[in-house]
Amino acid sequence: MATRFRSESDARTREIIDNTVTKSLKGGAVQDRKTIDRRDVPRYGIEEAARCLGMSAATLDSWVNGRKYPTAAGQRFFKPLIELPTPGSLSFYSLVEAHILLSTRKKHKVEMPSIRRAIDYVRKTYPSTHPLLSENFLTDGKDLFIKKIEGPTGQEHTINVSSWGQLGLGPILDFYLRRIERDDKGWPIKLFPIRMNWSGDLTTDPPRVVVIDPAVSSGRPVVNGTGVMAEVIVGRFNTGEGIESIAADYGLKVSQIEEAIRYAPAA
């Protein structure tokens, strides 16, 4: 079983990592080896990324571009929470970071300065281009916690990054983190987006029907295990086509089509 798991993991890595690029130079073709991780390639505009996650485009814009805000001393600029690979475009990694930040908006609106302090702490202590992905976070009130940071004695413990009261957001953040599938090194390879208005029990994992996979359909939301895009299903349904007919055309279950349609506001 372990061998099979490693084989599947290796195959998955090959799907999202392009290792070889051939360039033609004077005197003949020369092979130049270069690693390109599709997860870090810019592919989503802000409007599209917001639709994928079912969130406000204005909120996402402030997260990735920063925003100006008034103070007693005059107008100041709030730095972006997420670093983009290219101005105005999110990568799959950026999209997952925004998904994680959504946990702070699900029930309680954690202040952006609190999030900023937490991210800066993580980036300074554990340098990474994607600090929200490099460590698992736990949210507790206006605090963001780093989950499973290894201490000097080798034991795992939790560090309180900021210092505001309790709001009980930890279970919500855990819920969002469970929607991320990771490779054997802990980096995201799939995201199962969840709508902000989902009202189920946080201990229950919603159906994993719609997935965002950088190795499938250019990272657009699709029905898990297929290349059928959610927006195509929704488009056919909105023109009046029956759910059973759509399911039959794609060889899918009616429940899968229904779930893709429920995802429609985020598609």
C-alpha cells in the first residue's frame, strides 16, 4: 500500500511540475533543464478568482493589492496580505492562500491588521513566498496561530502570533484547511472550494464534488475526477436543460450535477 501511495504521489508531482524546456540556439537545438511548477503560474484574474472562491472581488483585491485607509495622521497604505506572481493575477497557490484567509470571514470578521501581524511573524521566522501555506494555521479570536511548529526540544507546540481575545475561530479554520489536498511535502495540489454561506456542521465535510486542480482544465473548477467544468454544467442548466439529461451526457451522477449547480455562485 505504501509503495502504491508513493507511486501515485510521484505521478501527481509529474502532472504539476514541468521539468524540461528545449530551446533552439545557434549551432543546433540545446536542451535546457528548467523546473516550472504549475501551481505557481499566474492564471486567475481577481474577478475570476473571487468567483472561484465565492467571495467579494473588492475584498480579494484589497488582500492582493493592498488598500489606502484614513488615520488621524492622514492617509496610509495597508500592505497586501498575499504576494502575487504577477500584478493582477493569482496563481493556484495564491488562490489557496485566499481560501485560507476566508476562514477569518466565515463567522467573525478578523481585523486585517491582526492578519497582517500574523503573516509577517510567520514570514520573518520561517521565510517563505507563501507563508499561509508553509505552516498550518489555527485562528482563535483576532489571533492567528501557527499550527504544529516544531520547538527547540523537537516537540510540537502552538505559538500565539498576535494578542487579542478569543472568538473561537479555530474550528472554522480547521474546516477550511481540510478542504486542501496536499502532496507528500505538505504543499497544496487540490482545492475543494466551499461557499461562504454553507451552513452545515463544521465537523461534517461537505461533498468533494467540485475541485480546483492546476493539472486539470487549466485550474478551472471541474467535477472531481473529470475535466467537466462547473461553469459548463451551470450554463446548460441555466438554459433550461434537465439535470438528468446533463448527468447522462457526461456519465455523472445526478448528485454530482446538483452539487456543481449549488456551487454556481462561486463558479
